[in-house]
Amino acid sequence: MTDPDRDAYAEDVLFEFASEPSHDRATLERYLREHPTLAAELLDMSLELEVQPEREVASAPIDEAWVAASWDLFIAKTPKAAAIDPFARLTSPETIALRRQLNVPSAVIQGFRLRMVDVTSVPNRFIQEMAESIRTSVEQLKEFLAGPPRLDPQVSYKSDRAPVVETEKISFERLLRESRVDDDRIRDLLSGSE
């Protein structure tokens, strides 16, 4: 055999040997009988395969711990996705329809849009109705409302100083009272029996 032919032959035989399900003494002896010209290569491959599993087992817990720690660090440093603003896609007519459907003044809708209201103070019935009206899920609406208060994204400000956002949220009842909702309607909204 010429050298290129021998190399291709050796590569094929060694690949077959490495692919065997078992690399025990009987398998090695069979390959040595069938391919005596590759005795040195087969013995080297056999030793390499015998030592390899020990190296993998010895390093696996360390590697796994390193991978787990690296993954935890990656997750911790990855910024959380901002909650989707369900009010962003509402047109003016849709906002008016929302106000009418919920039977509340525009200031109440604005309080929710700006995340001024503490979502835990809002009855679930009202949250469900609002979510259905703006075509979002209750979970997505609550996730959005749980964010910090914000400035109105649709308003431009001209001032010598930058506008300041209130950092504390207000209760649903306070929002209703500041929006001049009558007492009977406030009772209905807070009881959840609209």
C-alpha cells in the first residue's frame, strides 16, 4: 500500500475500533488479528479509550458546577424584559370607549396608564374588565401596573427643569376620590359589584 492508501485504511480501521460498543481485551485481540499492520496504532487507541472515561468522570462535577455557576451569573446579569404597555396601542377613540365601558373618568384611566395606582388595591373584577377591554391578559396588565410610576409618554414637556415622577403609588380608592368619582360609584367599584 502507498502511504495515502495506508493512512486512509488506518483511519477507517481506527474509527471502526473506536465506534465499537466495548473496548475490552477480546475486541482488541480481534482487531489485532484482522489488522496486524496497525498493531501500534490499535494499542495506542485502546489505551487512549481506556483512560478517557476516567478523565471525563473526574472532571464532570467540576465542569457541571462551573457551567451552573456561569449560567446563574448570566441570568443574573441579563436585564429583565420590560413589561409590555397594554395602553400604548390604544387609539383615542378606544381610550374613550374604555372610559365609558368602565364608567370612570379619564383621570382614572390616566392613573392606570401612568402606573400611579397600587395594583393590589384594585378589585380583581375591575382588573379583569380592564384587561378584556384593552385586549390583554390579567397577568400582563398586572405585570405592567406593578412597574414604577412614569411620566406620560404621549406628552412633551417644556420646562427649565426636568419633570419629576411620583415614586409612591396611590390606592385605587384615592385615585377614584381625586378623580371626583361620586361616593356610590366608588363603593360599587371597591366592592367589585359593578
